[in-house]
Amino acid sequence: MVFDPEQLGSSFYDLLITQYPHLSPGRPIPWTAGPSHADASPLAAAVPHGTTILAIRYAGGVVIAGDRRATEGYQISGRRIEKVYKVDDWSAMAIAGAAGPCLDMVRLFQTELEHYEKLEGTPLSVDGKANKLAQMVKGNLPSAFQGLIVIPLFAGYDARQREGRIFKYDIAGGRYEETDYHATGSGGKDAKTAIKQYYKSGLNEHEAIGLAVEALCNAAEEDVATGGPDPNRGIYPTVKTVSAAGIVDVPSERIAPFYTAFLEKRRER
Amino acid sequence: MALPYYVSPELIMQDKAEYAKKGIARGRSTVAMEYEHGVVLMADNPSVSLNKISEIYDHIAFAGAGKYSEFENLRKAGIRHADMKGYLYSREDVTTKSLANAYSQSLGTIFSQEIKPLEVEILVVGLGEGETSEMYRISFDGSIFDEKLVAVIGGRSEAIMAHLKQQVEGPRPLPDALKKGLEALASVGQPELRLQQMEIAVLDRRRSGRKFRRLSQAELIDLSG
């Protein structure tokens, strides 16, 4: 048990890196120490990677979604991987990049927010959460140089401003707030193009969910690393809403009709 | 050279214990009781923001009596211990017993090694498998007691315990448990005590994930009817 008056912080991340430095994210792997280009690293193709994630703002909240495929080089290593996670009662995050470090970061961020809330008796503000995540991404920079990139997308409901907010990140820990939508990962560009075509401000929740599903279907058509809906296996993208109602999972039954409509539209062409 | 006076270890411990006991008895009491759906914690606490009861982990809660700064430090240490264990292993590996033991070790070490013992008494309560609950009372010297049905710390804890022991035979519905707890706390010279003036929280087995919940002022007014 840590009973150390010197250790007065409320951050779990800081506690972890002081107590267990070998477990802190971003610690470079000794045998490949030193910067190398991400593409040149053998790690990049040897570990599973998660791909397309996106977030769209609508009136009263944010839709955050991701496909379900993980790839190892040209192989599909997972069809049912989860890339969108609830982190606390009012925020969710999606992750793209090397799956292992991504999932580690989700777990660490979930613990971080709960830890702060319990110690301080009050949750962090949305900006506070977004900044803390930026520090964690920045901490991962040494690993990113070795090819283990983690790119999160963060969505939080701001109870004070009564609206959903989206934050995107770069590998150096840069934190940027997006006012409308964002998509990233290997199929991110295709998803973003699709959203751009149909997005308008003041969408309702239903429209935003439809747009998210359609964007992911578009990305799956163009990008090999993005998995589209798979009705035979019953696999659909993960979609969550972040609003005054908290973090709500959108069930596959609600996603399937959007996929059908998408196929219908394709057939009509 | 003057020789230092010899003081027997027995006397040192006795003095320390007396000092700590005095500090703890000066404060107000906190009661923990098993109820129908888990454990309810009631603290006679006039402050709205300086809490005596806190969440530690999914199914574990903490209550402290005595010196605020000291049990607050213990509370934080407990949250760090539990969160770290849950992160390194898994959430289900964080157990009430292991946390209570860690507290007992820390308090024991401080009592025997530091000049000033901690003037605190703490409760570590947790929900177990099925319908069971665990309640550990840990004293300033690290001694640990496994309590059943009810546990009381701080202030005139023995008198309150004696009162409650007669009243409570098994877990009751929440309003009933609150009534018994209030009566017991009021029995030691505070007849005007009201539920609304207390800090009350439950570990509710029916909740998913984090079981700890504070009862709001509005709920307490409803419950006190």
C-alpha cells in the first residue's frame, strides 16, 4: 500500500509510471531502441492493428463508431475486435493503431478517470479529460517511433455547455477539438469524405447514426483494413452515443437497417 | 554523560494507545449495517464536503473516524492500492480482505514505529459473493476485527454498538435499517439528530459495476418521512 505523503497527486497514470516504470505506455523496447521510421519497423506488420474510427456531432451529443476488423499485415487477425469504449459515465473513446497498446491505453484511461473521481470526489472536466489523454498519447511517442502507434478519438458530454464534444489527437500528443466530425485510421480518409458529403449541422441522433454507419460502409469498400458489416456472422460496427443520457450502445438491430439501406442505394445506381 | 531515562515498552505502548483512543473518542460516530441489498454506512457528519465515507472500489467502501487529515490519507492510500491492483491484475482480484489486511499492516507499523500514533479508527466494508457482506473494523494500532451485521467506529462507539446489537437481528429493508441506525446514534446524547444532517451511502448489490452510491438530501428527506 502506498502511504507516502510525498505522493499527493490524483493521477493514476503518474502513479503507475513512478511505481511501475516498466509498465508505463510508450517505454521503448530496448532491442530496437532509438527512433526508426514506423513503416520500417517489423513490429508494425507483426502485431494486430485496428483501423477505422469516427465521431460525428449531432444536436445534443456525439455518435462515436468504429469497424470491427483487426489486421496483421495483409492478414485479418480479428473480425470482432472492439475499438469504441465507454471510459466513464459521460465519455467514450475510439482507438486506431496497434491493437495491444491501444487497448492498454483505454484501460489506463478508464482507470485514470475513475481514480481521479474517487480521490477528488468529483469527476474531471471534459477539457481535463481530453488534456490527460493528450499527455498519455505523448507518453507513447517512443513506441510510436517503433511502429506501435496509438491514435485515439475522444468524445465527451459537457454537462456545463450541454453539448457533445469531439477531440482528435496526433502521435505527438497534439490535441485538437473538432466542431463537426472526424474520422481516422486506415479508412479514415474514405469515411471522412463520405461524412463530408452528407453532414449538416443540427443532425438528429437517428441521422447521425445513419451517417456513421454509411461512412464506415464506404470506408470498408475502399480500404482493405476496414471491415464492413457482416450479416452472415452477425457482425456490425460498434456505435455508441454520448449525450445527456450517458453512454448508450446502439444495438445491431438498429444498425442493420442502415446497412440494408446503404446496399439498396448501391443497387439503384 | 547523563543516561536517558528507561521507559518500559509496555508503558510506551500504553501511553500511545491512550493518546490515540482519546483523539478518536472526541469525534462523532459512524455506523455500518448490513441491509436487504448490501451495506449501508451512516456518518454523523455536519460537514457537507469533508466526507467520512468513501468509495474505494467496485464493491468496497471506506469509513473513517478520528482525525480527518489522517483517515483521509488512509482513504487515498486505499484507493491507490485498489486501483493499482485492479489495473495490474483484474477488477475481480481486488478483495475487501486484502485491502483490510493492507490497512492493518500499515496502521500496525505506524503505531509501533512512529512517535505519534494515528488517531483513527476505520471501517472497510465490502460485498461478497451472493448475499454475503464483509465488514472489517481496524483500530489505530492495526488490530483488525471481523464484524457481523453491524459495526461502529469513533465517538462513543461501544455504547452505540451495545444499543444496536439488541435491535438488529438480520438484514432489513433500507428505511428500517436507517431508522435503527439513527436511533442508535441519537441514543448517545443527541436526541435531535436527523437523517438529513447525516452522510449516508450504500453498497447496493443490485447495481452493476460500481456498487457505491451516496444518498442525496432529497432522498434522505423522503426516507425520513
